[in-house]
Amino acid sequence: MSDGFTTRGNAPDGFPPPGDEVFDEGVVTEVIRPAAIIPEEAARAILVELSLRDVRNGGTWRSDPSRWALYDAPWPSAADQGGAQLVGTIQVAYSTPTRYEITIYRATVTRTGTEIGWTVTTLCDEALSFGHLDLATCPRAAMNEPPKPFRF
């Protein structure tokens, strides 16, 4: 029984995973606290623009249900990354906190991205700009006080 992944480790859509191999020197990962909440209208605009700029359409973005990945150049073909290097990824959660919103909770810039001048903020701002937002002004999740410790 196939699990939908090839022996090369590609995802079911045939694309290689966009970047867990990037954990080396020069990589910058930041947890977005409080998490950035993309409102419904902006979320729709961002998803449309990411789709139009997808690597399968000659663009530099690749998105899946849990992350958006930016490359430094378009892919030669939909199934061939060629020499394009991963710039960074944005980890997202759809339909949270409400059904049509998107939450950004972590972003990573690779060594390649860092070397060409990308930061976590500029990476997030690039994606958020499709919805006329930026990380500094994007609505944020409410931060509740942590629960009291459980005592016997």
C-alpha cells in the first residue's frame, strides 16, 4: 500500500519538501508572538496571489496547507526546482482563529535568503503585501495569561 510519497521523499504532488533541510548555520527562525492573524478579505487576496505566483506558474512561491515557501528564482518546470534556492518559509494555519482567517506563527529565512538580504520581517511582509498588510500592522492573536500550575 502506497503512502503517496515516492522513494525520493517527494510529497504526493511530486514536489520535494520545501525546506526542513535548511537547518544549518545562517538560518534564522522566529516564532511570531503574538501570532499574526490575517483577516478574511486579506487572506483571500494573499491566497490568490500566491497561486498566481506559484512555481508551477513560473513564479517563485510554493504553498501548501502548512507553509508558504519563497524561492530566489522561478523553477524551470513544475516538477524541476533546477537551480532555484529556497529563500525562506512561513508556517501558517488556515481557519484559525476563525474559519476564514489565516494565522502566521513562525517564519524561517535560509542561509541563501540571509545572504541576499532577506529577514523574517521582509519575508512575511512580501507575502502579506498581497493582502495590503505588513507584519508590523497585521492584527495579532490575543495573548492570555498562562493557566495556574496544577497542584495536588
